[in-house]
Amino acid sequence: MKTNPFEKIGETFIYASNRAGQLAFMIKSTVIWFFKAPVEYGEIVKQSVRLGVNSVGVVMLTGLFTGMVLALQTGYTSISLFNEPLYIGTVVGFSIVKELGPVLTAMVVAGRAGAAVTAEIGTMKVTEQIDALYTLGTNPSRYLLIPRYFAFFITLPILTIIADFLGVLGGFAVAMIKLRIPSTVYWDNIFIYMDISNFMHGFLKTFFFAFIIATVSCYKGLKTEGGAEGVGKATTESVVGSMLLVLVFDYFISAFFIVIGLI
Amino acid sequence: MIKTESLRKSFSGKTVLDGIDVEISDGEIFGVMGLSGSGKSTFIKCLVRLVNPDGGRIIVDGRDILKVEGGVEMARFRRKFGYLFQEGALFDSLNVLENVCFGLRYLTDISPGEYARVAREKLELVGLKGVENMRISELSGGMKKRVALARAIAAEPKYMLYDEPTTGLDPSLTKKICRLIKEMQDRLGITSIIVTHKVEVAFSLSDRIAILMNGKFKVLGTPEEIRNSTSPIVKEFTDRSECF
């Protein structure tokens, strides 16, 4: 049977609109419950600890080795071009604090914590635990979503600071040991050329990333269907979706910050 | 009292409920029988709007619940109902006591200090003692059902909905659960709707039984009337039922 291409386009458009509508309803319900019912502080603490503990080890390693490899590559490129390693601290500092720290941390959190959130909510969905929440007088938005949104908003900025710190420290270690740069030169390169707005540029992005990861992982969990296979599929889609959206929005958020002077 | 008028529901073009009209009196145990996939669970899910019907009316204590707007208002309305899910739907992340206490927090005005005492009482009512701190994964199928039952009745609902309360249980546990439901009915006097495909469960518990077929209650009567019925629908259903 031949399919009309316009029918296909229409179907895709309807499907995408439907998804966007469901997503908007989920966010609306979360906001309404946030204002209309007491916040579950215990759950927020529990989720924040889980999310943080889940991701902190990988974030530390990612930050440290990213900073190290950045210093190594910059150093040897600089040596081959100018016969000496120049501005290693500046390159490492700017790259880590403005881009690599926030983005790579968001990737790790999407892969570890985001996947865990989707798998947990998805399993609850297919075993009727979500329905049970309704019959026990609460709502998934109140009991599951709000605490997880808060947990992402709390942990992602903290993890990013840890990644930034270790990245710069990793770069420092390579600069000192491998490239034989005096420590004062490395730190001067950072503190002379960088200021708080550079840090804020990267730090503020983490709240947008937290929103993206929380929204995608919760939405995918709530829309899980089809037993264990469905949970696996939803988890994969959640991780891929979160990572792609983080990368795409990273560009637009950065461009916006540059426009408003937060360079 | 629960009353439905022309209740309809379809999934992807397939009609599951095709105009259900029924009136369930206070204190009654109403059994809904039907083959697997006939829409029994959908019927009781519609009553608490876990599934939104396509049309018709559901009147509970004089109020049409399809006109209840907003999640917060609906959550308040659901306080009247207890729901026993087919697989229990216990929260894996919580232990037994926390599961039973869960509803007390949202459905009642009991002070938090009293939750544990009330939850223990309900666990004793379903014949469970000393399991409060066990994880859900450590429980057997029958224990899970009983914990789920304790959780469902903890807030002392006016209406109790049972979705296949004995599925997956051996005959001895089935008898035990049936006895529990009957005892609780006598003690708490709640109105119950029991969805089951097991004929002996429906017959032993219900005041009235309806057989759901092709989206409609094809037969409705007391267990005695149904037992003596010569209707081909009753015959078809009971013949196909493995337990009759």
C-alpha cells in the first residue's frame, strides 16, 4: 500500500503536538501541586541524596580527567606552535567553567540519575503504583515529580561546582608535573583573565539543564507502557532525549547569555 | 450509593464499556464477573477516574464525579474509596508499615503520631503481625495481597473496590482472602465492588452479581438467581470458567 507523504507529515505533526501537550500538562500539574499542597521535604532530601550519591563519583572522575586532558592537549599544541606552553590555566579555566563542567556534568547526571528516575517511575507505572498514589489521596506530581525536580535543581549545580573545581585542579596537576609550568603562572592565568561572570555563565546554565533532565526523565517514566521491556525502552529514550536537549539548549542558552552580557 | 448511567469507554476504537447502567446500594457487596479482558477492571477504574470514561454519568453519594474538576478536588473525592489492586501495587521503596501508613497521611486527619498504631491494627485485622519492618520484596504473594488490603482499608473508606483479589493465589489463600473480605465487610460495613473472573469467589462473597460481556452487564442478580439461571450467557460464562 502506498502512503501519502502528506499523511505521514500530518501524522508526525499530530504525534509531536500530542507529546508537547502531554508534557505541558505534566509541567502545569507539577506547578499547581507545588502551590496547592504542602511540599514533601523528606522526599526532596531523600531524592537529592540519592541523585547526588548516584552521580558524584562519575562526575568527579569526569571533571578531573577532562581538566587533565585539556591541559595536556593545550600544552603540547602550544609548545608545537609557540615553543612554550602559554595560557594553559586560562584555556582550562574558561573551557571547564563555562562549558565542559556544566555540560559534562549534565550528561553524567542524565545518564545516571535521569535513567534511574525514569526506570523507577516507569516501573511504578507498569505495576500500577502510580494508580495507587491516586487512590491513596495524593498525585504523582506531588509525591514523585516535585521532589525530583527539586533534587535535580539542588544537586546539578553542586555537582557542577565539584566538576569545575576538580577540572581546574586536574589541569593544574598536568601543568605542574607534565608541562613544568610554575604554579603561580597557572593560577595567574586563571585569576587575571577570569571573573565571577565567567563562572556564573556556566553555573546558571545548570538550572536549565536540571529542568530539562527532570522533565524528560519524569515524563518518560510516566508514559512507560509494556512491562519490563517498556521500562528499558523508556529509560534509553530518556537518556538520549535528555542528552540531546542539553546539547541543543546549551548553544541557545550560551547565545542568550552572551547577548545579555554574561560572557 | 454508587450509580452509573450509560457508562461508555473505548480504547483505540475497541469498545470496552458500552452503556453500563447499575445502582449499588450502601453496604452491598457487588460482584462483577467476566472473562479476562472483558472490561471489569476498566469499570472500577472508571468509578475512581483512574480511567476517564468517554461518556455517561457516575453518581457517588448524589454527586456526578465526572464533573469534579482539577486534580486536587479529585484527590479529595477519592478519599471515599479504597482500592485493592490486582498485583497489590505496593510501593517497593517503602517497608510494610510505611506502605500501610501512606494513605493515612493523605486520606485522614489522624495525627502523625497515631499512624503506626492504626497501621498495626489494620495489619492485625488481615492476620499479619511482626512484618512491619519487612521490605515488600521479602513478602510472599499472599502476604502482599494482605498488606495491600490493610493499606486499602487503613483510612476506613466508605467504598471498597477489589480488582481480582484472589488472582495468583492458591486455593487455601483464596479462601483466607475471601474470609478476610467477608469479615471486614461485617466489621466495617463498607460498600464493596469485587471484580473477579473466579465464579466461586463472586458467589461466596456477593449480594448481587453482574456478568460483563461485550461491554454490557448482560446478567444481573443474586447468586441464587444466577445459579438457577437458564440464560445461555450464564451457561457460556460458567462453562468457560475453570473453577465453577
